[in-house]
Amino acid sequence: MSTSSRKEKFRKWYGEVVDKLGYRFSRDEELVEFLLEQEVQIEKKYGSPYCPCQAIIGDRARDMKIVCPCIPFHREQFDKMKRCWCGLFVRKDVPEHEESSLQQIP
Ligand code: SF4
């Protein structure tokens, strides 16, 4: 499957999953395209679309918690940040004018 087809698959599947979790894709389309592209490359290399922003450590149980979308495993933190760690997904209740000011909270 081509990279662009795989990206579109991720886009459709992720959209359905995160919608049920109260999230949506970022409005920053350039960021979304970049991160989906990274995930396709990571999947080709490691077999799963691990998070482009979190390190794979080689511990399967822990690494499965950073397969995208990892929201269920980091729910409390992401709900506070109103976005996921990479910013690929944003909480649905975030108004457009606030989205670009959301930050990572370690
Ligand atoms: S932080 Fe965001 S982009 Fe990274 S795996 Fe989690 S949901 Fe996906």
C-alpha cells in the first residue's frame, strides 16, 4: 500500500476512534500531514504506528501504550493539556482561537 493510501486509512480510522474519546484532528493540516507521514514510516520500520513524539523503549507492554491513538492510556494528562502529546488530536471542546496556544505539560 502506498504511503498516501496508508495515511488516508489512518486518517479515517483515527478520526472514528478519537471522536468517541471526545477528540478530533488538529486544525493545523500541515502538522497532521507531517505526523501521519511519520507514523506510516514508523509502521513500516517497526510494525506498528508508534507515536512520532514518544520514544520506543523495547518493552512491548509499555510500547503498546504509545501506538497511535494513545489517548486511552494517557487520558488524564491529555485531558488537562486539551491535546495529545504530539498535538495530532485536540479535545473537541477547544475553540479554534485557543488551539494554537495549547502546550505540552510534562
Ligand atoms: S501523542 Fe498523539 S500522535 Fe502520539 S501516539 Fe498519542 S495520540 Fe498519537
